[in-house]
Amino acid sequence: MLTCFTDYLPESYLTMYDNLEFLIRLLLAIMLGALVGLERSKRQKEAGIRTHCIIACSAAVFMILSKYAFLDISSVAGVREADPSRIAAQVVSGISFLGAGVIFKNGNTIRGLTTAAGMWATAAIGMSIGAGMYWVGIFETALLILIQYIFHRFPIGNDSLSSQKIAISIDDDVIMRENFEKFIATHNGQIEQSSITRRDGKMIVEADVKLSEPITHQMAVSFMTEHAGVYAISV
């Protein structure tokens, strides 16, 4: 311990109960982060419970440090005042690097934007709890989860469409081509980008499709079972 700054160091003015409250803040931040991560995990997104817990807990720690760790600098006469808020500000921009890691571009389709935005919001939840603004953090958690569930249940605009990559090998004839087009149309699908190859009397189609209803494994199996001219399908 630095003796000349003894009265200003955090370990001098923070009591055991203060540190216990910090622990409670971290635990609460982890719980709220887990709730957001649980919703993402159920939808099989890249960032799940562990990622959101770590983000919320770390953001809370940075906020606690920002508020309480620099009184030894800002309170001593003759010492240039520090700006502890810079730590909190860097959390906002720093979380963008994590968010960028879950955003993927596939042709004309971009995936992961909602998860990245959720990670950014989770950092804000952790910062709210770290600052001691418990209700703000709880309110944001509830609103964030509510937004996710509502707009997945009642999608509008581009959110109403999902993107899928479909690869299929069929007989190179008019009937099978029409059957495949009907299969896509059944799901209100629109082909955004495609690659078509002819080989040994077969037509191989690889397409990026926008759909109102995703094509599941069971749907693909049923389509293949109903049509003998389908040799391979991947969704």
C-alpha cells in the first residue's frame, strides 16, 4: 500500500459491506446476462449464455472501477484530475469487437446483427448494475427479452424472412424444375442468388433463398420421398 495516499486508496475507504454489495452487483449482472443469453441459445445463435454472462459481469466490473477506483487520483490536491468515465466509455466501443465476431455475410445475406446488438445491450445491462442502477438494468433486461420474443412471434418487414442456403440435385427435366419451384413457393420463398450446373442428366442447383417459413429437415425429407427425381438435397 502506498503510505502517502493511504486515506485515498479504495481499500482504505471501502468497507467489507461495500465489497459485498459489489459481489451482489456482479451476481445480479450475471443473472440478467444469462436471461438474455438463454433466449439467444434457444434460437441456436452464435453467442449463448456463457458469452452474455461474461459480457454483463465484465461490464459491471468496469463500471465499478470507473466509479470507485480512482478517488486516490481525483481527490488529492495538486494532482491532475482523472476522468474515470473513460473506462465506461471504452466498454461501449470495445464491445463492438465482440459483436463483429458474430456477424457473417453470405452472398447478399447478413446474419448475426441481432445477436451483436444484443451483446451490446447486455454490456449496457452490466454497466447499469455496476453503477448501482439496479432497476434500469432489470428494466432493460425485461424489455430486451420482450422485444426478441415479440418480433420473433410476430415478425414484420425483413424480420419476417429467414435466409437459407439450399443445394439440390434433381432430374434435368421440366417437371422436376417446376416441382422444385413449387416447393420454394410453398414457403413464400424468393431465390436471391443461385448457381446451376448440369451433370450426367441431372441438374444441380445451389441457391440462397429468402423464406417466410424456414425449410426444416423433415420438409426436405418429405419432398425427396414424394419425388423420385430428387437425388440429393441439403438445407
